[in-house]
Amino acid sequence: MRRTPQIRLLSDGRRLHLQDGPIDLIIEAFGKADSIRAAYAAAAHRFSGLLDELCGELASLRAHARLEDRPLDGPVARRMQNAVMPFAGRTFITPMAAVAGAVAEEILAAMLDAAELDRAYVNDGGDIALHLAADESFTIGLIDRPDRPGLFGRATLSADDGVRGIATSGWRGRSFSRGVADAVTILAPSAAAADAAATIVANAVDIPDHPAVSRCPACEVQPDSDLGHLAVTQDVGPLSLADIDAALREGTAAAEHLIREGLIHAAALHLQGETRIVGFASSLSVPSLPASGSVAPGPIHA
């Protein structure tokens, strides 16, 4: 049975809102007016039934990813599977680690098949797929925690940077994390790749068995969680600077490894007011904002 998603233009008349169950997208395209209309129509058409497609393969999407797994059937499911395969065999991960980024990518691909656009983004709860034509750019805001976003800086992404996906993970986010990071933001060649990598790096920001960290099996909080009985972080009390530094060092090492492998371009890691930035210096400008500064909310700004 196909679902009927909510589809509407927001009050600014520029952004498209698509929502179906847990999938909640904000889309904005830039270009000629008729191209934007065609792109939005294509996005709405592709979105209809997409959640049901994923539900049809949900058991496989929630299963531990293994190198010997057969390819999944649907295009979004395959995007999810392909994004987590670099980590299969290294750690426990399921294709669900890339679901938001993969959905954003799929909708953006449908838009670009239908119309020629200068720029566009599809934002799936903070996991973002980007399109930049030659000589175009976006300015993004970098957040320090997903539950109560505060922007600590900005980065300008140009078409030549190769960044087409942004994702943020952490124990304060909408998904479970096994680490203690307030937020880890990843810039990567695709949104699905960024989503999977954000999970990996956020899990790596950790101080095992610390008394200030409360954990419990994921299934006790969400019975159908793909993480099953694995312990996930529920609360992180005040940490010493030494503990914060130790946890961020672990996450930084993980991010640097992914950069060397070519899986991501950059990462920003945040824990209790401390920040580590990896990879930005080589290609991106990230000026810090003063603590009292304020910018418009939202993870991306045209």
C-alpha cells in the first residue's frame, strides 16, 4: 500500500517540504523558474512511495553489514548498503547508518534528472545532499550539538571542493550513538557517505567505562533498533578537560584515517565546549564565530 506523503511549499515560497513518517525533507533549488518547478515536481513524484520501498527491505537494512552480503534491491537501499560497506568487517554497522543521507541523495538525483539547476540542496534532518554547478558555492553553518543547534562557524563550499554531502551525528542527535560526542559533522563526496562516516567518527569519540557516562542497550530504549543489545549513550555528565581531550583524540584519529582513505573530506568534532577540526585547513575556510554571535538557524545558507 503506497503512502500519501505531505508535500507543500513553505511560507517563503522558495523551499519545498516533503514529509512521510520519519522522513522529513527541506529542499531548495536555484536556477530558472521553470527548472525549479520541474525539479520540485520530480522530487515530489520520487518521494511518493519511497518509505514503503525501504520498509520492504527493512529486515536487511537493519542487519549487520557484511562484505559478502548480496546487493539490496531498491536504489535507496543500495545507496545505504554501499555507503556502509567500507566499514563492514571493521565494526558493527548496518545500512540504517546511512538512511537519511541516502534518501537525500535519491531525491536530489531525481531533481537533477528532471532539470538543469545552478545549485540545490536536500536536507533530511540535518543530513544534506548538495548540487553545485561550475563556479557555484554554498555557505554552510557548522553546529556544536544537533538537539539545540548553535553555530560555531561557517564554511564556504565551492563546486571544486568535491563536497556533495554533509551529515552530523552524536549522542544528542535523533539517532543513537555509542560515543560521547555532542556532535560530529562530516563533509564527504556524497550524503550517504557522510552519514555513515558521521556514525563511525561519533562512535569513536569515547571514554569507555567512564562513571559520568550513562549507557544502556539500544533495544531497551527502542525495541526495534537495528543496534539490538549494543550499549548506546543516554547521558554524559561533566567531564574533565583531560577526559574531553582523550575522547576527542580518539575521534580525530578516526576522522584522519577516513580522510587518508578518501572516504571523507573533513570533520568537525564537538564535546562539552571543545572542538577539533580535521581536514578543513587544506581546502576550506572556517572562521570561528564569537560566542555571543548569532546567525540564522539552519545548517545551510545560500
